[in-house]
Amino acid sequence: MPSVKPGVVTGSAYRDLVAACKQDGYALPAVNITSSSTMNAALEAAANAGSDIIIQLSNGGAQFFAGKGIKDAAAARVVGAVSAARHAQLMAEYYGVAVVMHTDHANRKFVPWVDEMLKWSEKAYAETGKALYSSHMLDLSEESLEDNLSTCEDFLKRMSRIEMSLEIELGVTGGEEDGIGHDLDTSVEEIDPRLYTRPEEVEEAYRRLAPLGHFSVAAAFGNVHGVYKPGNVKLRPEILLESQKYVSEKHNLGDRPLDFVFHGGSGSEKEKIEEAVGYGVFKMNIDTDTQFAYSRPVGEYVEANARAFKYQVDPDTDQPYKKQYDPRVWVREAELSMASRLEEAFKDLGATGRSVTKG
């Protein structure tokens, strides 16, 4: 696909990438990163898998990327996001993959964060013709549908002028992610009906937003953030198909007109993932699993080299431990493990070997 080249994709290149996913029946993992190390692991995984990738930051991830030493948390969230986008733009070209840069859940409290990031993208677009990010997400799902969509309308009008896309949430994804949402109470038999989006809600979003620009929908079909005991959460991907048919018939559109995203992908059943992709999901979020994959080998390494993390020089043998405690050694173990878990995600989503930059 000539429009899509290695680097951060925006505008028509981003839309072409989404269209390729849906046309060929695969989706891309959207991995939450918090540092240049975790971003590099994600890029390495995409290169190894011969795929493209979606890299995203939560508000806390962006703040951590900037450094917790910045006392102004609001400013850190913004400049961290800007720094991450610039890192991705440079490195993606060298890894040879197309990257969708995205920010994750922003509820009403974090709308100013999105506003400030957009100011940086507006400046970049004026100077280079390209925004820093492909898309941002507004998660106003806990508000009324009217308040949710009216705010999304305002932002999409602004974002369309710099060829950016908007991700919205309809219905509530269970669980908690980086301070947004609530842990799911799995002790009760009655599941919150807001965990399942209604087709009528999706249709209203389409009617109001489609004329303004490109948008995608995080529709709730029982998905949750985090990993829960099997059986406590019931995924119903058929809700996505029902919404696709409802909107298509209502507006005389073709097959699968909506671009869906799958939140809470960690720990999901592989057959449910495959079913959701078949119903128009082009993006599946993954965070909990990759956090564990990144952390586990560090713990194992410290256990295996315990004295190196207590002494620079062993007091009994005079052995220097610099080569063991060098962060480049154990951080690299973390990167390799995270990349391996992501390569599994590419395979589950059918994205392996599907990079559109090769077409």
C-alpha cells in the first residue's frame, strides 16, 4: 500500500491501514508503553512479526515517560506524550514498521490533557504537515450519551483539521486502568448492563460523528481491563455484529462500516478475539499481559544474581559484579520477554507478516 510507509502514520495513511486490517481480516495489538525501553520492545516485536503496530500511552504512562522528577504532573503528561511521539517517529523508520501513535482513556478529568496535546500537534501540522499523533481517545462513557457525544463532536471537528482520528467509548469497559474506571466486582451474579453497548447508541454516534471526520468505537461487549478468573466475565462479540448490521441498514452502507476497537484484551479467550476481529475490530488493547511479561524476567534475573544486587564487589570472593548489575543486561531481558509476548499477540490477531509497508 503506497500511502503507508515506515514511521508514524496519520491522515489517509492511517485510514488506509485500518481499511487493510478490516479487508484482510486481522487486527493490530495496541500496546501501552511507559518508557523508551518498552516502546523499543514493541517496535522490535512488530519488526520480528513483519507487522505494523499501535503504540499508546495512558496519562500515567505519558507522565512516566517524561520522568517522575517533573513535579508538575499535568505538564509531564503532555511533554511525555510529545517526547514519546517524537521517539516513535524517528525509531519506527529504522525498525521498518508503520506505527499508529495513540493515547488511551481520557475521561472528563483528562480532557485538558488531550487539549494540550492537540496544541502540540496543531503546531507540528502547521510546520510539517503532519500531526504528532494518529489519534486520541476520549472515554466519556460514564457520562450521559449526550454529554459524551457533544464533547466528541467538538474535538473531532478540531482533530479533522489536522488529519487526526478520534476514538470514543460507548458502554463501559469493566475494571480499572491507570486510575480510570473501577475494579470489577466479580462476586455478584448480575453483570452491569453498561458492559454491553446497544446498537442504537452506536448508530447515534455514527450519525453525529461520521460527517465530521474519522472515528473508531470502543464498544463494550463484556470486556474488562486486567485479568479475571475465567467465567466471571462473559464476552459477547456478537454485539459488534449487531451494531454493524444496524448502522449499515439504517444508513444504507456496505459491510462492516464501523471501525471497532477491543479494550481489555489481556487474558481474553483466543476464539473470542478471532470472532471480534471478524466483526470489524482492527485494534486490540494489551497492557496487563505485557507488563507482566516485561517484569517477570527481571525478578528471575535478580533471584539468580542476588549477590550482585547487594554488593558491587563480593566481600567473600572479591569478585566484581558490574557485568551482572549493569541495567543493560536485565532491562534487555525484560525487552525480549515483552517482545515475545507481543509476537504471540500478533499471531492471535492474524497480523503476522501483514505489514502494509511491504505491499
